[in-house]
Amino acid sequence: MSPMDEWHPSTVADWSDARRRARLRETRPGNRWKALGRTRQALLRVAVLLMIGLVVFAQYWEYDVAPERARLARTEPALLPVAEPFAPADRDTAVVDLVGLGGLNASDTAASLPALREMGAVWAIRYDNRGIDTEVIADLVIRAAVMSGVRNIVLAGHSMGGVIALEVARHIHIGSDRRLLAVLLDCTPLDLDAVRPESRGLGEDMVRWMGWLPGARESRGLRIAVETYARRKQFLDYTGVPGIRFDRFRAAVDQVLRDKIFNADAASNGLIESQFLAIVAGGATDDLRPLSRSARGKPRPALVFLRPHDASRDRVVDVARTQEVLIDKVGGVDGNLLVVKPRGTGHADPRQHPGEYNKIISQQVLPFVERYRAQISRVADAAAPARPRWSTPARAPGG
């Protein structure tokens, strides 16, 4: 008889789920533990989960956080030249542009506003990706002005960049010998209440994540999630059965990767946090006080507020509230404020509507600022020491 004849093959009738479960229990780790068996098994599971978590965290730190931290360690603020003035006589004036929340380099924005060249040379600030120090930025501007022979400085800040511009303006106005000619605020929120609720909530969530998630200031993965969530209206479909339009979702992710992750001029998470906290601090209204009076023998600067004619077109900042605060602080009969309301613009978008911006700068902002330039010139001439009159020396006898 063949040995195969003694082998009884398994059939469906031989299946027993009870035997399977018993065998699993017999081979399970900790099966023979008698004392505190369940507790020891629970601790074993926790240890395995912790091990997996540590491995995932190590990969997150090595491939996401560490490379970005090394890159950011090499960044620092810079002042970049953009364009020369149209008229050589305006070389004594420089216009310095600062971008808003999420921006790093103001060069492209400044280049889209050639009308600024009617005031003087155009410079742009590139922020330090590790954070913002307005005193350092002010020192950069002052040193560049001294080296270039620039006496008059105009600061232009878009959105949150206006908050930074006001603080830089205070340093220049009361702490240097350069003349602060004007400060241009483009849809700037002077405090957190001027930020519309949805944008305010996103900023608060981001700052909260920065506080408790290790490496959040450098994490590109977190940046992708936050930026994609901020664009959720592009791909969420609320008509009929709610759901995700995956073609639009992929387009939104591609936009985030292109504009925020692989773009060398995109602001880091840490910089965005610093920018948002500058708004939260609410110091912009305090910076307005020293700018409403003369300092070091220099007259007060002109203040210009640019906002959409229709306030509802700005979906980020309540520009009507900012205008009320500005009028209360620096407006009035004896004020130094000009409010300009272009039509068709949105929230601080000169690159999207360069025609409207350049038109109002040439037709409304420039004449207003020129009056202050003339006033500064008169004050400077009056303060200059009188030139001595030299008399012809008497001739010596016999000369």
C-alpha cells in the first residue's frame, strides 16, 4: 500500500473555526503569561505602536523637517533694487515695497508698478524666512539710503506688508536722519478684528499647530495640507450629494506644489507665523501715533490707504474698518491721510490689476505725496545754516 493511501485529505467538512481560534490563542505572544497576562499584552501592543510611531517620526524629521531647516538657516532679509527713477532729479527718493502674508520677495510686485518710478528709485524687501525683525529691515533701508545718497524714503506695504511697513516707518522716522516722505498701505488690516473671520480662523489654526506639532515651522507636508485645505472651495462640491471633485482636487494640489512648495520665493511656515503674529499683536495703531507728528526736525509723512471702491470685493480684510481707524488716528481736517478707492480691484492685488494701480498712483497718490515732498524741502531749507557772507579783505597800505 502506498504511503499516500494512508494520508487523509482535508475536506470542507473538516473546517472548524473553533479550532482555528484555539490555535491562534496558543500561538499568540504572551499566551503562557499567567500573572498580569492582559496587562502585559496591552503593554506589548503599546510598545509596538510606539516603535512604529518613532520610525514614522524619524522619517518625517529626516526627509521633511531637517532639509528645510538647513535651507532656512541660510536665509536673511535683503533689500533688492528693482528700477531706477524716471527722472534723474528723483534719485534722492527711494520707494521700498513690502509684500503681505505668504509672500517672501516683493520684487515682482514692485516691478508690476512702474508708476512708483515717478517718485524715485524702486527697491524691494525680501524677508528672512526664519521670521521678521522690523528693526533689521529699517537698518537695511537706512544703510542703503546713506550709501546711495537717498534722502527721502517712501514705504509701500501690501496687506500684512503694511503692518510691517508701519513699524519700519516708525524706526526710520524717529530713529534716523532720513526723511520719511510717505507710507502707502494697500488693504492693510491694522488689527486682528479687521481680518475677516474665515481668514482669521485659518491663521489661528496655523499658529495653534505651530505650537504643539514638532517641526511644524519647517514641515513641507503640513504646508501642503494647510494650503490645500485653504483652497477647499475649489474642489468641494455642495450641490446635490456633497463630495470631492477629484479633478479639481488634483489641480489644487498641483497649484500648492507649484506656488508654495517648489517655489523658491514662497514664504516658509515660520515666516507666515511671524507675519500673522504681527497682525495679532495689533501694534500698527500704536505705530501711527509717532507718524502723525514731526520728529528730529522732520515733518510727519504722508499716509495713503488704497482699498477697493466696493469693500466687499476684499474677502480677506475689512477695509472699511481699517479706514475708520485711520481717519480716527491720522485723518481729519489737519490730518495727513489720503484714501484712494480704485474700481475693479480686490485684496492687495497689484499684479492682477496693474492698470488700475498704476493709474491711481500717477493721478492721485503722486500729487498728494509731491505736496509733502515740497513741504519737506521747505523745512529742510529753513533748517539749513545760513551761508556766511565773505567781505573783501582790505588792501594793505601800499598794496
